[in-house]
Amino acid sequence: MLEKILIEADVASTPIAEAVRRNAKDIEILDVPTGTAEESLRRLGLTAGKRVLLLKRFQGRFFKQCQGLKKEYSCCNLHTLAEANGCTMECTYCILQYYMTSPHLSVFANLSDLQGEIERVIHTQPSRIFRIGTGELSDSLLLDPLTESTRHMVPFFRRLPNAVLELKTKTDSVSNLLDLDHGQRTVVSWSVNPAEVGAREELKTAPIVRRLAAARRVAGAGYPVGFHIDPMIHHANWRDGYAELLDKLLDAVEPRQVAWISLGTLRFPPEMKGTMEARFPRSELRYGELVRGDDGKMHYLRPMRIEMYRHVVDGLLRRLEHESSKPVIYLCMEPPDVWKRVFDLPAPSNAALEHHFAENYWRRFGGGSLPEPKLSDYEGFGGCATEREPAQPSFVPISAVSEARFAAGASPGVST
Ligand code: SF4
């Protein structure tokens, strides 16, 4: 829980600062000169830092390529926004424990600069649909009851000609979203795990029942919904746990309203292990059979990951078999050979995967207002809007993967 909010002078009259003053209630607010607070905040411990929020101006580039764009992985070319840093929730596996140089939370209140940067970038490629997510170094909705950031961002994206916003959360803080004019240009997504894993490894988050009740509410308000079954955790009951989770997801939100479902397994830098053990002695993550991968991170052994993915992908395909409007199913931060063994077909190039996302979204949610995606518009832009890489030709769309596997009766020998 937050105990103190510091507002730097040069953002003191922004809409975000005004909303924070309105909503802070029992939290102490201090106005501070610009640039004076950060140094002492850096000296706080990880746990104490999570009680302090700094509102400041962001000076760098807001708009970035997702960290999944590495040569080791097949990547969907999501872009991310540096809107905030830090989180008051306590997931045992949270990468921020290792990544952040400062333990406190920051919200960058110069929203008009952020919006200007988005407009400039997406206008350089008007025929490409950009998917842009917040929540890479924070949770997209955690501070929304305070900042009301979504009340600016959702209508802003609704007006953009070629971009879709993704808000990713483990909270149920959706009240600000329900009456907004979103035009299906915002996807609200939840990171999910079986209740047993959530209770042990995702401390201070909303339990899965509350996350899914919130998903049902935003779906009722017409938003497309996303699910990220990530990080999947290997545990004694994992097969039943993930099978039950799939039932709950598709019971909460009708498949036709699910934009995408991603899968990823536990991964963290080896240097983070000591911090995890010291901060979360009851966590069971340390008992997993983990090895260092090509990307330098600790992962479950490859055959174990493939078995887990196939179990969930097969379960999803079975449940979606008769749906005419299917979400994109994809792996996050996995190399092409893992994709191939999960889907039984060559992994897509980054450009082809991005095009597949765009085509699926355009067909199911675009409402005629997004540009029709052509693969040629995505080839040559495997990375950030300003970086070019050659496209690989081996892509088979995921929808075809699903159909091919069913047509061939290709059961991988794992069942839900
Ligand atoms: S919700 Fe996300 S950002 Fe917050 S502690 Fe968990 S993993 Fe980290």
C-alpha cells in the first residue's frame, strides 16, 4: 500500500497530478522541487520503496520495442510505453526486483509528451497497425484509481487511425474504463495462473476470481480482452490446474471477445535467485528444475516447457474448436524450435506474426476503421518503427496451425 506521494514541481498542474490529489485520500502528498527527491528514494529498501510514489516528468523515449525482440526469440513486435515504473504488488518471480535501479514507484505525468510521441511514430507507417502496451515495468491498472490515466489514454487511442492499446494487469481496477468511448481500440488483458499458484506466488494481487469478474465486466462494456497465461509454473497439480484455468477463462469471457492468449513459462535472471529466496521464503519456485538458457535466463528444461505448452495449447484448441471467431494463441519469449514443437509447424517470422495479429484484430474488432493489413507492410519492419530487418519466409498462420493439427488428429499425447 502506498503511504506517501511526492509531486515534482514541473508536473504539479498536469491532469495526472490533479487526479492524484483528488483521489489520494489517506495517502500523504508532498510537493517537491523538480529533481530533488530521487536520490534519497534510491536508498530505500525494496519493500519500503514500494510505499512511495513519485510523480515526475519523463525525459527519454516513451515508445519502445518490447524486450522480447531478441534474436533468440520469435517475437510478435509489440511496442511498449514507459508510462510508469514499479509496483506495490509482490509476485515472487517479478523481474523488477532485479531490473529496477530505484525501489520506489514512478508515474510519468507528462502525458501530452507521451501522446505526441505515439502520434509521430505511428504516422510514419500509416498502413501498419501498431499494438502498444503499457505495464512492462509496472501494472497497467494498479494506479489507475489514483491517476485516472486510462481516462486520457483510452479515448486518445480511439482517435488514432492505426494503433491498439493493451492494458495488462493483475488487479480488478476497471471502474474507470467502463463508461469510456473505447471503440474497441483498447484491449484489457490479465496475467493469469491457477488459484493455487496465485495464492503462493502472486502476493497482494487480486485473486483469479476477482480478475475474471473484472474481465467479465470490461467484456460487458464491449472491450476486447486478452489473457496471458504467464509465467506458467510447474507444480504438483499443474495439469489439472491449467485445465481448470482454461475453463474459467472461457467461462468468464466469450471466445469471440478474446483478442489473444499468450503462454510463457517461468524465467528470471540467475542473479535474481538470492533476492527471491530472501524476500519470499515460502515460494516454491526454487524447487523447479531450472537451467540457464541461451538468453542467459533461468528456464525450465526445454522438454518440460514444451510439455506444458502443448498441454495448454491442446486444451485451448479443443475448447475453441467450434468457435468461428478465434483469438491468436502465441508463445512469449520462446525460440523458433520450441514454437515448432508446440504447434507442429515452422515458427513464424516476426513480421509474419505481427501481420497475423493485425489481420486477426482487423477482421474481428477493426470495425472498418483500421487499415486492412497486408503482409508487405509488415515485412522489413521486424523491430521498432525505425529499425529494419529482413522478414523470414517460413510463416504459417496460427489459425492454420490449429486447423492442420485438428485435421491430422495430431494429438501430442497430453490431455486436459
Ligand atoms: S504484478 Fe507485475 S509488476 Fe507487479 S509485482 Fe507482479 S509481476 Fe511485478
